[in-house]
Amino acid sequence: MTADPTRPQADDTPPPLLGSAPSRRTSRFTGFTFSRARILPVVGTVAALIVLGSLLPYLSMPYISYAAELAQENATLFPAATFIRGVDPLWLPGYEPGPTTAQIQLALALFNLGPSLQQIGAVVAVLFGASLFQDEINKFFWWPLHLSGWLLALAPIPLFVGLAQLHAVDVAVSIEIGWLPITLAGALVVVATFRARSRIDTYASI
């Protein structure tokens, strides 16, 4: 008897799969790569912002307290902008009402831009820093992170211009070392985001 060609034989091999078999997942974080080139900028930024930026003194300034006593404010980044925003020229030691009042208020506003911009930039950089691990970065993560780097890096300009104006009207205020690591973190964010720009998702045209 001849075998029926239409009937499968016991030793027949199964038909080949369409395409190659799926490879085993090496990580549950699909779409993310944790290479050294991506880890170092994120760790460096977060360390500078959270550790150094939060612990090192940012500014020091004498003022007249509510008890009409001379006090000294020594603030890190996040209390610094809040303190400067609330400073009234009447609190300044040796202040006398006169034509310099408007100049002092303008100088305080300009000086306050420094810590205020770095506060905003620090929060945004920490929130969106993990996007640098993405193989295809969402543009709505890349843009805030990139702009936060510029906020951090350029904030010393109004900070030191305002400081010079305050010193010109004899306001005793000093900038401490805390601004430096935060500014360097901003430069690191700018460089890292520029290097990651080729990985921005291609959906739409933004």
C-alpha cells in the first residue's frame, strides 16, 4: 500500500513559523536603556540638585526681624527665593526712605530671579530626568528637561547683576557656594539633552 499524501505522517515536522521566534525580554523596562552614558548625566544632575543644592548655603543676609532685632538669614536654595521675595526695604539694616527705595526694590526683584529660576529648573529637571533613559524620548518630556537646563545654567546672570546693584546701594547680602553646583547641573542637563536629541520621538513635527 502506498501512503496517502494528504494524511500527515507521524514523523512529519511542524510547519515553520512565520518570521523568527520572539526573543526573551531582558528587562521589564521596555523602551529604556540603562547604559553608563545615560546613567552618569542623570545621577550627576540629581546629586548636584538634591544633595549639594539642598544642603550647601545659597545666600546670607542680615535683616531686621519682627522683634526689631538684627537677625541673619543663611538659606539654601529653596528657602532663599521665598525669603528674598518677602524682603521689604524697611527690613534692611540702616535703611532710610529716599530716592534709593525704588532702586533697592528693583535690585531685589532682579536678584530674586536667580534662586527663583533655579528653584523651577531644579524641580523640572528632577521630574523629567528619567526621560534620558528612554530609547525614544517623548518630546513632551525632552523639551521641559532641556529648558530646565537653561534655567539652571543662566540664572547666575540676574543673580550677580542684582547682587551688584544691591551692593551699589549698600545692601549687605552675600552669595554663598550653593549656586555653583546647581549651575553646573544645568550645563550638564543642556549637554545631555542635546546629545539625546536624535532620540526624540518622530510623531508630529515638534
